[in-house]
Amino acid sequence: MLEKFPRRWFLLGGVAAFLSGCANKFRSYSGPEVTRVRLYKSERLLVLDGAQGVLKTYPVGLGFAPDGHKQYEGDGRTPEGAYMIDRRNPNSLFHLSIGISYPNEADRAFAAAQGKSPGGDIFIHGGPRKGIDPTDKQDWTAGCIAITDRQIEEVYAMVRDGTPINIYA
């Protein structure tokens, strides 16, 4: 009997490990279309809008120096203004991510006038590492918008490329 006990635990552990490997970060969504994304930086709030109103809201973490509009690479600010969701990265270092069309022409011109690069690669993405809630580590990104891994799975499924995003102070 003692010999079967460890074997059972070993088998149960193997089944549990197999099932955890089946967990999929790619979710499906069949609800109303997300027609616009809004980010309120001062409130640390991401809002997904549909034709009939708000569909979902999420608390967020921002760039390490969130006040003001992003002006150049390395300033730690999250951009402000009207952009588009323009790409997605299923292999992101931050679980999943969807890209924001920063910099636009005005952003590039401003940075160039300062003799600097505007930067780029601004994303809405998951947490810093597994098991850590990005809202507990508020304002830790280099200018991106951070939500939990579970939340980015929802957003990734709901928001399509080409969706407008408005980012407010």
C-alpha cells in the first residue's frame, strides 16, 4: 500500500502539470465590438467602449514618469492624444501586448526639433512577471500601459487592430 501512495501522487502531479500546460492565453470574444479605447492617465483607468456604451474598465499602471505627454525616448511618459491600435504581439515579454500607433507625425517633429528620438513601441501589455499585479507596481513601465496578464488576455481578444485609442492626461 505504501508503494501505491507515492505512485498515485506522481500520476496526479503529472496530470495536473499536463492540464496546466493546456491553459491558453488566447481567449475568444463574441460580444459587442469595441469601437473605441480610452485611457485616463490621472485616474489610471482603461475603458473599452462599444456602440451602446462602456463594455469593460481596467485599472492600469503607466510609465515611470507619467505626468505630461511623451516627448522623447526614455522620458518614462505615457503618450497623450489620439492614436490607433495598430499591431499585436502574441510573443510579448509581458504575456501579450497590443500596440499603439505612437509616434505620430507631430510627435516625431517635436522630438526632432529637440534633437532626440520620439521613441516608440508603446503597448498595452500584461504584468511585469508572473504572479505580480502591475497595479501594485504602479507606473513601472517605460511609457506603456500595464494591466494584469488575465486582463490583457481579455483586451487582446476584444480589441481589433484599427480601433481608435484616446489617451487623456
